[in-house]
Amino acid sequence: MNAPIAKPWLFSQSDQDPRSATGATLRWGVVATGGIARAVAQDLALLSDAELYAVSSRSQASADTFGTEYGFAKAYGDDAGTPGYQRLLSDDSVDVVYVATPHAQHFEVALAALQAGKHVLCEKALTINAREAAELVAAARSKKLFLMEAMWSRFLPSMQRAFEIAASGEIGAVQWVTADLGFPAVYSPTARIWALKDGGGALLDLTVYPLLWALGTLGLPQTVSATGTVNDDGVDAQNALTLGYHHGAQAQLTSSLTAYGPRAATVAGSLGYLQTIGSVNNPKEILVRIGMEDPRTERFEVVGRGYTYELREVTRCIQQGLTESPVMPLEDSVNVMRLFDGVRAQLGITYPNDAR
């Protein structure tokens, strides 16, 4: 992991209202009907050039209920041995698919969508391991179709502003970063977040957010040291990562399914620092302090629940004929999965998909 981040993840359209149309209307298909699909569907409905066209679920009743609630034209459930998502992908009217299944199903569904000629926005983490991620990226490129990991926080105005401040030199050379995200999740062996077969655990669900702060301000690390608590099911309930950089900078990242934390990020530089106020994955304020001067606070509002910004980026890119986002390039997603594979090796975590 010697390659530094190519450039700050700055979004030139970040000051644009994400609800404003940027081109021809796209017809969206949504695969799965869980909580994240509901949240994203609500924000997708705010885009003036997005049509909520089709939804799929294993259950026809679930697809029908979701479709009616959010105004989808078509609803597909499993039928006669054909999965609902395959029925959705067979619909020629679908332009782009949002994959909202559990992690372990991302590769299968996203690959099928690409093979069906659909553009894809796939919920984070992109896949369950780096091998799957690389195969998915290769498939998208061979088909000349758009693919992006749904790392929604990366597009938020507050995150974009924090990356801009760090890149500007205002706080000097970044020397260390800390970030955490945690909450006590009630254990159940059947809950997706605790299920090894689904890629459950803190790593894929939570660590993507603290890691975002290190990658967005320091780039890819040269060393990664991981410790954690792995339960009897082989799932990480908590992890702590220390990232090291050749120029001496460090990042400490903590994710937990067993405890609450401040959910904050600090980016410390040679001239000053910035801190988040509000959850680390959707901060509403950023405090900036240079030396011992009085700090200033910058405040932000989001449109909808905050997913509108990534949805606008996907829409704009497809309308312009791009096959990947310059703000969320595919190589970044593959590199993150490589980093996570290394973390899992240190913690002793193996997913069933690894044997595929």
C-alpha cells in the first residue's frame, strides 16, 4: 500500500443543490428492501431527474409493500425459482441499479447487474474481499458500464469541506488523525450485523467511516496494525487500527459494536487542527483552530438524509457517459478491500465468501 492518494477527494459540484437535474432522467432499480434501501429511496425521490422505477425482494409481498410506499412502478419478488433481483435485471427499462443487500451478496448481485447491461451503485463495503472487488471492477470496465461504491459520507458538504481544509495547508502538514464510531448492538446470531456469512461485524459496517478520515487526509498507509475482539462466531465485535505513513504521520481508528463513543474525528497538523461535531459519518459542524488562536466553527446542512449527494454524483456521471466517479474512483474501493483483508488476517477473521 505504497501509493498515496492521487488528489484530495474534492467534489467540484459540492455547492450545487443535489436535487437539481443535470441531464436526462434515469430509471432506477433498487435491490433489497431493508433499512438502508428505504433511506436511500427517500433521498432518490428528491432528485428531479431520477425515476423510482423498480424494486426487488425475495418476497413479492415485501417488494409490493416497498414499491407502493415509495412510488415504484414495478415490484419483483422471487418467482418459480427465479430470484426477484434477476427479474428486475431482465427489465429493459431499468437504467441503473442500487444494490442494498447484505455485504456477502454484493458481488453476486452487482456482477449480475453489470452482465445485464445495467449501471451499478453498490452499497459499502463494495464487496466482502479484495478479490471480489477486483473482479467486479474488471467486469464493469469490460462492459464500459458505471460502477461506484456507495460511500455516501465522502460526498457530504461537511466532509468535502474538511478535506479541503486539510489539503489547503491551513492546518499545516497533517501529522495524526483519530476517528471512532461505535454503539452497543444487541447480539443475535441471526442478525445481519452479527452474521459471519453476511460479512457481519464492526469492520465492514463501521470501520469504513473512521477510515475515511485517514484516507481523505493522509492517503493510503504503508503499515496497518490491527487489534480487536472476535466473538465465538468469528465476528469482530470491536477493532482498533493504527495506520503508519513513511513521513511519520499516524492514524488511530476505533470501531465498536459493544460501546458508545464520541463518534468524532480529529485531523491534527503542524499549524493547527480540525475536529468534527456531530457523528463522524455525517458531521454537522467542523471546528478549526490554528495554533492558540480562538477556534472558528463552520456549520453545514444536508439535503434529505445526506444520500442525495452521492446519488447526484452517480446520476451526473452516467448522464455524462463516465464509467467511474472521479471523487470515488474504483481503485480506491479495491485498495480499501485490500486493507480490510489485511486487517482480517491479523484478527483471524475468515468469511465464507473467501473460499469461493
